Amino acid sequence: MLTMKDIIRDGPPTLRQKAAELELPLTKEEKETLIAMREFL
């Protein structure tokens, strides 16, 4: 489960970088990360 300590506050330049494309099919780790992000929201 993600919590607020896992979220980056606005400011670091990494937040302005373009996200890398994912290759399909997703790995188990990528799926778990996406599920955790959805649950946080």
C-alpha cells in the first residue's frame, strides 16, 4: 500500500520528465506498482 511518505512533493525536476514507455505485457512488479497507485487514489 502506498502512503503519503511514498509520494514525491512538487519541486524535484524528475516530476517534469517525460515518463518512459512500458513494454507489454507488464511484469508482475509493474502490475503491483500500478495496483498500489490505483488503491492510493
